[in-house]
Amino acid sequence: MNLIQQIRIKAIDTGAVIVLPEASEERNLRAANFVLENRIAELVLLGNETLINRNALHWNLQHIHKATIIDPSNNPRKQELAELFMEIRAGKGLGMEQALALVEDPLYLAPLLIKSGMADGEVAGAINATGDVLRPAFQIVKTKPGVKSVSGAFIMLLKDKQYGENGIMVFADCAVNPDPGAHELAEIAVASAATARDIAGIEPRVAMLSFSTKGSAQHEKVDRVRKATDLARIMAPDLHIDGEMQADAAIVQAIGKSKAPGSRVAGMANVLVFPSLESGNIAYKLVQRLAGAEAIGPVLQGMAAPINDLSRGCSVDDIINLIAITVNQVNAEKISKTYNKQTLIEV
Ligand code: ACO
């Protein structure tokens, strides 16, 4: 069974409620039908109820009736949710008129439903740009306590099983922070390790990537990665994390041994933290295209409740997979709260 099948199976019958703000769209509705039929999640669909039901009938989607449908422009909870929004944005100059208008926007309504306890997570982005999905999420759901910056990881399933953990690796940040500072990089490292453990099911060994290995080059960008490595070690002392190192030193054993002798990560890294969004985003796309790797994500990490963003070129399967990942994140968070696990030490 491959990783994505495992992720789907782990989600079944766990009862997490996921909201889909783009539910009227065909791929979303087909994915919703599969998710409901296979009990991967309970769903809240945002859109015009008549249109959704008519499309479901037209495409023979027999399980859509199991979802809760909310029409953003005819929502009986509109006033209450607008008041909640104003409360959250107190001090940010949001007026009632503007709040009432934004509550009719599905991309704002979805995080408000999460905040009000009606849903546990959200998947969107099949028809909206990343920034338009993330901005309301940042404003309303915000980050986990102690976390300042949300980031986006990809789980890379490589054809060549000698790399990472039997071919499984996590790359980050590939989706959110254009120019992370040392503190943000450290947070990305700790969050990516959690994604590796909770979603990819591997024990993380985190490499902080640069164009230098252990002082081979001198530059302020190298200093930033070195500082980030120190901070990440303070934040999560139990993690195997090392840097700064070049990509070959991180993933090729012989090179890791010669460039970073004694490192418990070099040559064996399965989580790669890139120094900028440019490098992370370019790297994951090159590995996907040139090495034929499957790229699952981006999995957004660090949000107070899981909200995940699709690519606009996504398939029905991609949406199903991201819903299953979001359910796994909801469940991992519940376990972490149950055991009161404090993974992050604030620095
Ligand atoms: N984590 C947490 N909160 C954040 C983050 C972050 N990384 N970035 C911004 N915020 C918060 C801000 O604090 C602010 O909150 P406030 O209004 O309560 O003060 C709010 O979000 C808006 O902040 P802005 O600085 O105005 O952010 P902006 O709206 O310009 O954009 C965004 C944020 C959309 C994430 C931007 O950084 C962005 O566009 N990043 C690149 C996304 C992208 O295009 N990725 C590549 C494509 S994805 C792919 O290929 C897989």
C-alpha cells in the first residue's frame, strides 16, 4: 500500500469535518462525493444549494446529500459570524458593513466556520489563487500558539528509494514565505519535522540547506541558516537537525560523511528546509518533473487549524488526497492536545 492510500485509510470514520468553499465547481463536487461515499471526512459544502444539488444529479453523484450545504449569500448565521469576525479583527478597523459583505465570500466564511467550531479544517484553491485562500485564513484562524509563521511543505515520493526514508522526503517551505528570516526558518524546520512524523509517517532527520556546508562559504545568507539551525535546536531539542549544508551533503551518504563528518543528519536527511521560497518552490518542481517524483501538497503547517491550498491545475484525486491529509492533520492535532505535548519551546 502506498503512502497516499495509507493517508486515506487513516482518515476513514474519524469524523473530522472539512469545509469546501469551492463546492459548486465540478472537481470539488466529484471529490466530495468520493470522500462522503468512502467516509474519509464529513463535509460542509459552501455554495448555492439548488445548483449543487442540480449538478450532483447531473453528474450522478449519489452521496452529496450526506453533506451540510451552506449558501454564503443566504446564510441564517450571517449576523452572528460577522460579529465574530469583527471581534477577531478588533483593532484592525473592520466595520460591520464590511464584515457582513466578507461573510458572503466563501473564502472568508470557511475559516469563520472553523473558528466558530462548525468545521475542523478547510481545503480550497482549485479556482482561487494561493494568496486569496491564505489571507482570510491568516486573519481569522491565525497560527498555533507559539508559532509566528505558516509555511507549506511537500511530501515527495521519489522513484529512487535510496534517498530519504525509502524514497519519502519532506521539502519546505515551498509555498508561503518569500524571504524567511532565521526565526521563520527555524519554525519551518520544526513544523516540517512534525509533518514528516504525522503525515508522511517517517522519523525526521532535518537538513537546513544552503550553498555552504559547515562553514565552507562565508556570507550573510549562510549565517542566517546557521542561526536558524541553532534556534530550531533550542525550539525542539529532541529533533535530529543539522546545518548549514549543501543538498548533496544532505542526501548522499559519502558526501555527507566527507563534508560534515559526525553529523547524524548529513547523507541521511529526509526533511529538507530550503533557505527561501524561491529555492524551495523551484526545487520541488524540478524534482517532480526531472526525477518523476510525486509531490503531495502543499501541506500548510503552523496554522491553528489545518487549512490547505490546492493548485489550480489539480485533479479530483488531488482534492481527495488533500482532504485526507487535512483530516490526518486534524487528528494529529487532537492527539497532540490530548497528551499535552509541547513540541515547541518559544525562543
Ligand atoms: N504566517 C502567518 N501569518 C501570515 C503569514 C505567514 N507566513 N504571512 C502573512 N501573514 C499574516 C499577516 O501577519 C497579516 O495578518 P494581520 O492582517 O492580522 O496583520 C495577514 O497575514 C496579511 O499579511 P500581509 O503581509 O498583508 O500578507 P499578504 O496579504 O501580502 O500575503 C501571502 C500573504 C499571501 C501568504 C504572501 O506571502 C504570498 O503571496 N506568498 C507567496 C504565495 C505563493 O504565491 N506561493 C507560490 C505558489 S504555491 C505553489 O506553487 C505550491
